[in-house]
Amino acid sequence: MIVLGIETSCDETAVGIVEDGKTLLANAVFSSMDLHTVYGGVVPEIAARSHIESMTPVLQEALQAAFPSLSDEEAWSKIDAIAVTYGAGLGGSLLIGVMTARTLAITKNKPLYAINHVEAHVYANFLTDTKLPNYQLPSNQPEFPLLALIVSGGHTQLASFNDHFDYTLLGRTRDDAIGEAFDKVAKVTGLPYPGGPSITAAAKQGDPLKYSFPKSKLDEKYEFSFSGVKTAVLRTAQEEIGEDFTFPSHKVPERLSDAQRNDIAASFQRIAIETVVDKAVLAYKEYLPKSVVIAGGVAASTELRKQLSDRLPCPIEYTDLKLCTDNGAMIATLGCYKAMLNQETADPYSLEIAPNLSM
Ligand code: KG4
Ligand code: ZN
């Protein structure tokens, strides 16, 4: 079973090709990130336009990578099905991927699978083999029951999977996602977008114990909140430069010293990551899963990987960083399981986007 997966929910135009839900054949990604950096966040109109421009070359690149010696037509004859992200995400961006997939499903006569982006992040962990250079994949596929910590720019949640397509959402964030908090803290301290990598780099030079930002305290065991720590970072930065809470946040970065910026980054990172690790460890103890996986852009965080490995009472494997941030391979992987386990196909003449889709 070979599935081609298309992902365009945010600023990555991505096409992946996966065999049998475990072998990675291609993972082509073009990110329009650089076009958004000056704005400190993704601009939906620019992202959508970039998807239109990049879709055909990225598709071509994926087919070439998976089947280097075959013509276009021969390569398509190897593809058994097409999978596409239909939600959650930016409407204009999702439309480009979904319309591309619908068109290909009709013209190439392939079954089409509609994929939930957040569920697909979890499936990146099922890839264990590849001939592609520079991929470090886990040695074993995760086993059910499976605990998944999903941490991205749009989501922060814990899910317990009994089996494929049989899961319970244990809890989610009430306000900001953890990646969003990284991005906002980066903006307020003058670090570049996206905040995950830039805060990680600044934190290396900073003191993680310099500031004690608050950890959210919520009644529901597995719910998260990151708006409090984000505000606490702004207040601390304002105090550090000798101003009060009325001082405009966009003027804070130019007044912070590098040392202050690095200490804020390190202290924020420690607390934000501890918050999700605390709950993952709690859920592990309650549900005693056979495997634990992390998924989503923030799963690339070295601090998260370190804290989890130190504190989980079970071994945990991590996938390649390139499969943590948005990519088409995770869409193709979930597509493989949908196809192999006879899940419902989507109608290529009518599949609609679902920008607010949840798990
Ligand atoms: O999964 P993703 O690529 O897009 C969404 O579906 O949201 O996640 C993007 C998020 C951004 O907020 C970014 O700051 C964060 O992932 N991120 C990281 C790292 N790389 C990306 N966070 C922490 N450490 C990283 N190395
Ligand atoms: Zn994502």
C-alpha cells in the first residue's frame, strides 16, 4: 500500500509518500516561513499564495525522490491512494491542498482519504524505515495502548489511543497552544519567528532558574493553559527595563539586553516544558500505556525530549525533527492505515475543508 499525502494547513507546502504505514519513500517540504518572519507570525494570504506557487514543484520533487528512475506516469501507477489534510488549519491554505488532492484523485483515478492534521502528527511516529539520507527514525513502531502528547503551534493535548481510530482525548489547552506561547514570548523578547527554535537557541546562553514564571493550576487534571505564563513574561520584561505594565509590548525588545533576553528564554522554556511533561508523566501513571509518543512542531524541542526521557518511567523513542514539524509524510502514513484498515474514503467531487476540525 503506497499512499501520497498532501499537507497545506499552515505555511508548509508538503508532499510525502509512504509505504505500508512504516516506510518513508519521500518527504518534500517547502516552507514559506521566511516570507512571514517580518510580521512575527503567519500571514494567511501570503501562505495561501505560496501554496499555489509551490504545490506542483513539491509534488514533482516527492515523486522523483520516491521513484527516481521512473517517468511521471510510471510513478503515478505505483501510488495506491491519495491522502490530504482537510482540517484543522487556515482556510485559504487548506483549500489549495484539498483542491489539488481532489483533482489528482479524479484525474489519476485513486481513492481519496481526508486526514485530520492533528491525528496525523501522531502517525509520524509510525515511520521506522527509509532509504532517504539524513533521517533518524525510531527502531520500533509504537504499540497500543499508546499515550500521545501533541504539542504544536495550534494544539496542546494528551490523547490515549486503544487502537488505530479508537482514542480518547484526555485534555487540551484552554487558551494558547504551547507553540503559540513560544512564538508570542519570542515576539515580546525580540527573538525571530518561529519562537521554538529561536527560544531554544537563546535559552542555551541563559539561566533557566533566573525567573520563576507561574505554572498554570487547573482543576481538570489533563488540561493546559499558557496565557498566564505569557503575560508573566511580558510583566517581567517590562520590570527588567524599569517600566510598568502600561509600557507598550512592541517597544520592549529594543530595551532588553542580550543577557536579560536569554534568561527570560531559558526560564520560560523550563516552565513551559515542565508543564506538559508533568501532565504526560501523570497520564502515564494513570493509563500505563505500552508506548508514549510526542507529536507536533514542539516535539522537535531538545528540552522536551530531555525532560521526558529523564522523568518518564519507561523508555521513549523520538522521530526525526523533520517529521515533527508539518510534513506530508505524516499525512501519507495515516492515509496508509485508513486504506489498510478499510476506513471510509472521501468523495473527490465534494470533499470540503474543515478549518476548525478538532480531535
Ligand atoms: O506542528 P507545527 O509545525 O505547526 C502546527 O500545526 O502548529 O508546529 C509549529 C510550532 C511553532 O509554534 C514553533 O515555534 C514550534 O512548533 N517549534 C518548536 C521547535 N520547532 C518548531 N518548538 C520548540 N522547539 C523547536 N525546536
Ligand atoms: Zn502541525
